[in-house]
Amino acid sequence: MTATSIGPVPPSRRSGGPHPGLLAAVSLGIFLFSLLLAGLLSGGQVFVSPFAPAADVVRFYQQNVAAARIGGMLQFGAAVPLGIFAATVYARVVRLGVKVPGPAIGFFGGMAAALFLMISGLLGWLLSRPEVTVDIPLTRALAFLAFAAGGAGCVVGLGLLVAGLAVPALILSLFPRWLAWTGLVIAALSELSFLSLAVEPLQVLLPIGRFAGMLWLVAAGFVLPASRAAANRVPGGRDPGAARARA
């Protein structure tokens, strides 16, 4: 068969791949389940802050081995669909004809968020090992690393993923403008969360960026068009191929 005899790929095949909305929902669901199960296994205790006295940090992990182990495992698992989401959305937005840097920035952010969440989960698993928690300085250092990776590291990456999708969606009207603007606000708060590494009161931005960001990704994943034809059917939408020069 010659190259000229191969016909165009049908739109349904070009727009294949996992559904991004379902991927984001699965990632969020696993993460929430990790928090719920860890809370049940620890008797309703809140995970101890690494900023607490060293003795309290060590005591918590020594007394809640199952909570730390299962929680770390599920956090690691939640990172997998998040990474697949970032790759899927990047491929879909590029397929829509978007040529601005936003999709690549979002892909970088999504990969960073997934990797930092994996690292945080692995560190949580390490903190469930009795042979590790007998060493007080090591336990506290690992607790700080888990907090930094799962907190600012993951949330800042998540903000870039949200922004990388919200900006082209706003410019090209890929989905409702209110949703795109909401994403930009969430992304800005998520990026500011890096300041929490030096200013502890700003740690309040971490749960805002994490949970609001993941909920936004679920919504965006369900409304993101799979093809140019679908994008043109969005109210106020424009053909990305015709509009990218203005982007």
C-alpha cells in the first residue's frame, strides 16, 4: 500500500484517548479516599504538621502506621491519572490547533504536580516504617519533605496545569468564559502558594489550590471539545485554526 492510498483518519479516531474529565475525577476521588481512609485508620486524628514539636511528629507516625502507609500508597496512586490527564489534555488542545505556549506550560505543570504527589506519597509510605521512625531527626526531615512535595510542589504545578488550559480556552472560547476566568483565579492562588514555604499563614492557599484546582480540572475535562467541529458548536466558540493568529 502506498502513502497516497491512505485516506484521512476519521475524526472519531483522531479524538480518541481516555476522557480527561473522568481522569481528573478518578485522581480527585482517590486522593479524597486516601484522606478519608487515613482519618478512619487513625481514629479521626488529623495528620500532624511537620512544624509541630519533633516528639509529636514521631509519636503520630509510630502510632498510626496503617494510616500513613495506606494514605501514602493512595496518594501515589492518585498521581497516575493526574499525569495521564495532563498528557491527554495537551494532545487534545494541540489537536485543536492551539499554537500558543499555554498547552506546553500546562503539560509541564501537570507532570510536575503528578511527580511531586508521587514523591509525597512515597515519603508518607517511608514514614510508616518503624525502622525509620526510631530516628527522630530523620522522621522530622521526611515529614517536612512530604509536606513540601505534596503541598507547594504539587499545588504550584497544579496551578500551571490549570492556567495552561484556562488561557487558550479563554482566548479561543473552547468552553464558557466564566469557567475559564475561574480557572485563572485558581491558578493565580495556586502559584502564590509557593510563598507558604516562608510565610506559614499562607499555607491556607494550599488546600484552596489543591481542591479547587482539581474540581476545576474535572469540570474542564468534561467540557473541553474533542475536535474543531465540537469547538465551533460551543456558544461563542471560534475555530482555533482561524483564531490562533490573534492568540
